[in-house]
Amino acid sequence: MVAENAVQDSRAEFLRIYEQFAPALQRLAGAYAAAHEDREDLVQAIAAALWRALPAYRGESSERTWLYRIAHNVAITAIVKERKREQREVTLAAPPDLPSAGPNAEQDLLAEEKRRMLFAAIRHLPAADRQITVLHLEGLSGAEIEAVTGVPEGAVATRLTRIREKLRRAIRSREAGDGR
Amino acid sequence: MADNDELNQLWCDQTTGPPLKGEYMLTIAIERANRFDRTIKARNWRECLVAALLTAIFAFIAWKSPNALARAGNLVVAASGVWIVFCILRYGREAKSPEADQSLLDFQQALLRKYEHQIRLLKNVKYWYLLPPYVGLLIANAGVAMARTAEHGPVWPQWIAMAIYTAVFGCIWWLNEGQAVQHLRRERDKLLRELNSAPGDGL
């Protein structure tokens, strides 16, 4: 009876956390995998790790930082292991989202193209920089990023400045390449 | 591009499609977690079963052995089964995956340690996995050869048996030290590259 209640509690907790963070997890997966099916697979792997870790969660850290730790750790393990997926990424990149056919169609198309470049640039960052970037873009504070990554807050700020510059350069060079 | 606000905007506006429904994802998560547990349990059971069989078969052969040397050799092989399972359970556990809710730096260090441990374990396969049963088989074969010589029977079947044992053990050694270690090294090196890439790489 007690065990059944514990499982029910875990299920409810899982659903609550997943519903709250599902879009963020999808974005995070996009920073690691280009192909749609690889992203889905990664989100599922993160969900499985969340389910396994849930009984041991005692609230020592905030739910958000705890979840991001799990998600990034699962993702880094996956990208190191999945050689075939990495190769497939080149050929099976997810099709870009179709822009609306309304009056802002051109702007939507440009935004989508920029978004695609941003994701590609983020995916090519070294793992530690990618993790800090994703956490920053998800709105985590420096202290929260330190809690997730273990990188001191001061160093996070310095790295973010460097990463932004790197992303800017990367997107500019991709824009220049597309314009040719 | 692209000041920080624009980056945030681009990031948050991305359309990744609707996420899977919570209940559905829960079912998938439980199934994946259970599958992982089942795989580990099945592997442990399989290893223990093979070792038990090996021990039982060679203990029986030792009992039926023609002389003390062959008996000693077969007993060494029987004991090897127990020894190998002990090593797998004892040292294999040390190589389990690090907890996923550690900080990323700690996790990555733990992951690297896990790779180093697995590589070390596989590189030493010849000592703890192959050598004990191989030596046992050689001794047992020598014992049988002595018995046959005493009976004026042919010894060549023992030479063929030893050649086959050597080929099989050599193959296992090559698969572990050659293939598996190389595979683990590639993964470890990829992890190191991910962690240590210089700024500006890959773009």
C-alpha cells in the first residue's frame, strides 16, 4: 500500500514536472541533435532518466536546476555514444518549419532561417559552452547556471561574453555564405 | 545579428511541434527505465549461469579425469568460472554509469573515470578472464596427454585441442583488447574533444 502510494506520487510528480518543462526539454534537445527523430529520442531518454532519478530527489537544489542537470548529462552521454545518429544528422536534418502565408511570410522566413543558423551554431559549440548557452537562453541566472554546471558564476559571465561573440561571428559567416 | 535579446527571442520562438502528452511520455519513460534494468539483470544472470555451468561441467570432468594432473587442470578451469563472475560483479559495478543529477562538471569527470575504468578492465582481460581457464585447459590437456602416452595411445588430439583453445582464447582477447577497447577509446576521445574544444571550433 505504501509502495503503491509512492509510485502514484512519483507518477504525479513526473507528470507535473514534465508538463511544466516539456517545451524547454525540446529546445534543449534541439541544441544537441538536428534530426527530429533524434531530438524525440533524446527527450525520451531524458524523461526516462527523470523517472529513475525522481525517487532520490530530496529538494536540495531547485527543481529546475536539478532537471537541467539530468537533461544535459543525458544529452552529453548520448552524443558521445551515438555515432550512427551523428552521421545521420547530416542527411536527415529536420525540415524547417513552414512560414505562414500571411503578410509577414517573408519576415517569418527570415526569422526561421536565422533560428536555424542559431541552432546549428549552438550545436557546434564545445559541450560546456553549449550547456551554458542553453541555460542562459532558458533564462537561468548566473547562480543557477553555476548550480547546474559547477562552473563559477564569474566564469559563466566571462564565457557568455565570448560565446555570444562566437555565435555572432558564426551566424554572420553563415549569412554571408547563404548570400553568395 | 543579434544582440542578446534577439538571441533569446529566436531561442524561445522556435517551433518544435507539440510535445508528447504527459501520460504517454510517462509510459515511455517507465518502459525505457524498466528495459534498462531488465538488460542489466539479464546480463548478470547470464554471466552467473554460464559460470555455474562452466564450474559444474569442469568439476564433473575433473572427477572423471584419468590422473592428478588432468584433475588439477580441470579444477582450475572450474574455479575460473567462479573467479570470473566474482571479478565481473566486483569490478564491473565500479564502472556503472554516474548519477545523472550531478553537476555537469562532476558528471563529465565521472563519465571520463568510467571510461578509464572500463578500458583498464578490458585491457586486463587477458589476466583475469582468459589466463586462469586457459592455463587450466593446458594443464588438463597435458594430464590427458600423459595418460594417453602411458596407454600408448595417440597424443595428436591433445595438440589439436590446444590449438583450438589457443585460437578461441586469442580471438576473445583480440575482440576485447582490440575492438572493444578501441571503441571505448573513440567514445572517450570524443567526450574529451567535446569538453576541450578550442573556441571557434567547428563553425
